[in-house]
Amino acid sequence: MSSVDYERAGDGHLVTRFQAGDERALKTLLERYESPLYQFLVGILRDPHQAEDALQDTWCRALQHLDSVDGGHLRGWLFTVAYHQAMLVKRRHKGQAISLDVPLADPNPGPEAALEQQEDFARLKKLIDHLPVQQREVILQRIYEGKRFREIADTLACPLNTALARMHEGVKKLKLLWGQNHE
């Protein structure tokens, strides 16, 4: 496919190509929606730094759930995800509790729960060690160091879309490995 074809390709076609492993398709989608989503988020949050954080969270969520999105409705879905991320940022800054997809570790667990948490953390660390180096680096920098994807991309000297794709693939592999180790 030539670059003109990528630029003219519909969202559904690009999503399908990305799911088949075509990183250029993801780059095209990022380029297509990064600026409009960012402007949308700045309009809601009135803070460029918060908007960038919400944008990164939007792309993370999008990559996690892209398999279940109708490519023909990608634009609307992305803006809906961005809106929800903006609302989470607003709540976070008001000091309210945030509902996450994953349960938080109990800060005061009983002995059995504490042991189970320690075992889960150790198991997760071992699973992360089984990931390809490039995916492992992105996950460790994002989750454990709290870096933004732009910082990770700079650190690893790779394009932003590559860092996002590595995160997506790494999380997908971790879910698969976790399921295999919990059967």
C-alpha cells in the first residue's frame, strides 16, 4: 500500500491492518486523530498537561480494546473514550476515588490476602520477564516508572506509535500468560 493509500484508507481498514500486525496502519490512525483528540481534551480540561495525560490514557485504552471496536465507528468511539478519560482526570484532581479496570491492592490486607498479593506480584514479575525485551521495556517504564509514552519513545529512540504498539502487544501477551498460569 502506498502512503497515499494509507492516508485515504478508512478507519476500519486501518484497524484491520493494524490487528494483522501493520504498525504503519496504527501510525496513520495516530496521526489522523492525535491532534483532534488533543484539542478536544484541552477544551474540556483547560490544561495542556492534563490533556496530554488524558490523551495517552485514551490511546492506551483504545489499544487495549481495539479488537472489539467497529472500525466504521472508530472516530466516535475514540472521542467517547477521550471524554471519559477527561472526566477521570477531573475527578482525580478533585480528590475523588477513581474506578479502575483492575482491582487495587488492599493497603491493609489480612495475612492470607497479603500472601496472595505477594504471590500475584511475584508471578506478574516473572511473566513480564518472559516478554520480548522491547515490550518489557515499554511496560516497565510506563507502569513502574510512570513515564509518558512520548518519554518512553524518546528513551528507546523509537516512534511514539511503536511504543504504543509495544505496550499493546505486551499487555496482550501478559493477559495470555496470566490466563495460562491460572488454569
